[in-house]
Amino acid sequence: MRLKSQTRRKSMDVLLKVIAFLSSLIGVFFLGWILLVIIRQGAAAINWDFFTKLPAPPGGEGGGLGNAILGTLYMTLLAAAVGVPLGMLTGVYLSEYGRDTRFGALTRFTINVMMGIPSIIMGLFIYTIMVVTVGHFSGYAGGFSLALLILPIVARTTEDMLTLVPHSLRESALALGAPRWKVTLGIVFRAAKNGLITGVLLAVARISGETAPLLFTALNSPYWPDTLGQPTANLTVTIFNYAMSPYQNWQTAAWGASLLITAAVLSTTILARLILRGKKA
Amino acid sequence: MKAGGSSRTHTAADAVFKGLAFVSALIIFVIMVGIFIQLIHSSRLSIKEFGFGFLFSQHWNPVTEQFGALSSVYGTLVSTAIALVLALPLSLSIALFLVRLAPPSVSRYIGYAIELLAAIPSIIYGMWGLFVFAPYMADHVQPFLENTLGFIPLFSGPPMGIGMLTAGIILALMILPFTTAVMRDVLQMVPSIVTEAAYGMGSTTWEVTKKVTVPYALTGLVGGAFLGLGRAIGETMAVTFVIGNNHNISASLFEAGNSIASTLANEFTEASDPLYLSSLIELGLVLFVITFLIQVAAHLWLRRLNKSKGQS
């Protein structure tokens, strides 16, 4: 074997290290760039009216996105109210009852596949069953399509977190005569509490920034969301509509909404991480 | 008999709880099957009208009611391919830095920053892409590419900023945190005894990486690529903002194109005609089938990874 020269080997090595370092900087650089743009552009739009008023007409002055903020909150809550319990129960089934069964394996596989299905497909599915049948777009449809996104994430994290709880804990509780459901909810859930909260927070953060599933379900609306039975205003579709419009005041509002949604999602994500880290410390 | 009574309610409560858990698991399964059936059912008009030709026709004209998926499928595949070509080497190199090269404290913060890229909502990438990144591409990157690589048809054309290339780059950024996370885990799984043996023989980091780490971790790295592929292929909002939404297939990556998801996002609410709507839903069905197959392939691949891990 021909030996390569020492200098060439050394320089290849230095090159690799430099490239690896620069690659990491590229990632950090883009994160910084995006956040900086969102904060600079968005700050101009944020004021008290932004949170409390209805949108201004195109080209008009003032106004806010109070209705969209409220609509996004309502639909995210609806999605969490439907998706979290269902997801957690599925996680319980996978971890406590069906761990080694064939149906358990099938469900686990289904959950993994479902997590990879694009969110716009969920919107399409809900459109065919909740919008076509009723005849109009609605906030309920929006909430349910978000629920379909949160469901597999919560199921997966619940299973992962419950599996981490040692068997001896379950066995001691069962030996004391506690029924299975009480052991699960009172002992296993409590042991896995921080992990479960983190999982739910991350899942909620993720769906609150979603746009695609709302496009053909909740649509959007210039009015207050008094009922979810009608098209419902929301921040993300508002950003889409306003950004594509030629009106300066709408584009400014879109930047404001972008800042708001980014701040909400990022702070929830960071909070979730802190909770998980608090457990380890 | 207090004790007996309570034990009976306990048994009943247990049965109810187990039943609820089982039904929830069943619901997830039913939803998945339901999505498939609903999408087929809702696109029956278009399936009947165009048959398999739908997949191979480039015509997309709502006025004459001619619909074909080819340009959308092409755009989806090309933008995803650009994203993978850019993101895979970048994330491997980042993962290498985080696992092997950086001191632990630096590694933690940079790793954290990369993870935060995943938390930014898709529509924010769209806003930034359309108003900040696309103009930058048009003013600096595309003229540069045209001047240096313009002899390749891929890199010639009007520097408009928006288009296939910009969409691909933004997709690469969006999948970067996911592929990096997988590759980081995979690299951490390489036993230190193997790498240390190589270092002990006098290898440099580059040689250890090329001849030991990467071959050892290859199966897992490919799994990371699958994950990135699945993420990129159905991404909607960011792509819709910057791809340009044009139903033409063009050799140039500077030209505007479209993807399945962007076509749906743009045209769905405007589609009033039943055949138009049905064609759009069939596009969704195509996307569903593609992502489903990717997930199944990734699942089988990872199972192979776990099996080989069990043997060693």
C-alpha cells in the first residue's frame, strides 16, 4: 500500500474540521436571520389594538387581529381537548395492555405512518367528511383537522414515557391491591408526569403554528369567532392571505401575526424543554 | 360484604378503562383507513374521467377541464431532491461536529439552535422566504450561479428569486433539524471502542469518519435520509410562498413551478367545479400514497437496523 504524505493527511483532517464547524454555523446563521427578520418586521405591527380590534379594510389604518388570535386559541384548544385524551389512551393501550400483541404492533405502525402524513392531507380528509357534508367551512372542522395532527404525536410520546416507568413500580402497586386503572393513572402517569407535560406542550406548540390543515376547513373570517360553526378567523391563514395581498397595511399585519405566532411557538417549545430538564436536575 | 363489592366495581372499572384504551387505539387505525377510503371516494369523478393518464398528463387547465398531475408530481420530486442534496451532507457534517469535534458545552448550544429550526412554523419560513430570501436569491445567488454554472441548463434562466431552487433551499433548511437529530443519534451509537481503535492506529479524524464511523452507521444514516424525504415531500406553506405556482415543467431550476401541496393550497378554495375539485383531491391522494410508501419503506429499513443491532 502506498502511504499518503503526512501533510496531505493532516490537511484533509483540518479541512474536515473546518467544514464541520462551518456547517454548524450555517444552521445557526439561518436561525438567527429568520428570527431577526421576524422580530424587526413584526415589532412595527404590534400595539394594543393589534390584540383587541378587528382587521382594518385593505389600505385602511389601524385595526388588529383580535379575532384571529381568539380563533387560533379556540381551535387549538378544541384540537387539544379531542386529541390529547384520545392520544394518551392510545399510548396507555400500547404501553400497558397491548405491548406485545399483534394489534399493538399494528397500531404502533399506524401511528408512525400517521405522523408522516402531510398536514394538508389531514385538512383534505376533514374537508371531505366535515365540510362537504355540512355544506360550509367551520371552526370545528379546523379544530378536528388539528386534532388529527396532535393525536399520533401524543400517542407516541405517551407510550415512550410510560414505557420508561419501571415495572417494579406497577407490580408493587398491584400487589397492594390497587386496580389496574388506578395504577396507570395514579402511579404510572404520576411517575411520567414531566415527560407527558413536555410531550403535550410540544405537540400543542406544533399545531398552533399549522396553516395547511386550516386552509380548507376553518378557512378564515373577518369577524369575531362567536361560534365555531362558521368559518373561523385564525392567525396562520390570515398571514397567508395578507402576505399575498398587495396592500401595505395587510402585509404589515401579516408580519405582526408572524412575530406573535413565532414567539408563542418558540416560548412553548423552550418551556417544554425546561420542564423536562427540571426533572433530570 | 364491602370488600367484595369494591373488588367487583374495581373489576368493572378496569374493564371499562381497558376498553377505552383499546377503542382509542382502534380509532387511530380507523382514521388511517378512513383517510384512504375518503380520498379515493372523493376523487372518483377525476379517476373515472382521466384514469391512469392523470399521472402522466401535463395539462392543467380549469377552463377546458383538463387535469393532469405530472407537473405537480415533478415539482414535488425536484424540490424534494434539491432539499435532500443540500440537507444530507450538511446535516452529516453538523452531526459530526456536534458528536465528535465540538466541546460538550458548545455542542449543546449549537445542537439546541439547530433543533429550534424545527420549531419555527412552516408559514414563517414562507414569509421570510418570499420577502427576504427570494429577493436575495434574485439579486446575488442566481446571477452568480448563472455566471459560473450557466452552461448547465439547470442554472440558466431569469433570476426571479422565486422558483424551484429557492423552494428546495428553504425545504433543506426545514428538514435540517430532523436529519441532523437522527444522524447525531446514529453517530452516538457507534461504539467508542471502534473509533478509539482507529485513532489508536494513528488515523486522523477524517480517516476515522470515512473508514469507520460512516460505514458503521450507514444503515442509520439512510434512515435519517428517509425521515428528511418524508418531511420534505408534503411540506406545504413554505413551498407555496416561494415556488411560483406555475403548471409548467422546465429544465431550469430558476423557473417557477409547483408541487402537489402548493397546488392544493393555492387552488382548492377557488375550485367550484366538481371535476376540478375531484382532480385536486386526487392530487392529494397521490401525495398520500407517496408519503405512505415512504413511511412503510422507512419502517422496514429501521426494523432491519434494529435487527442488525440486536445481532452485534
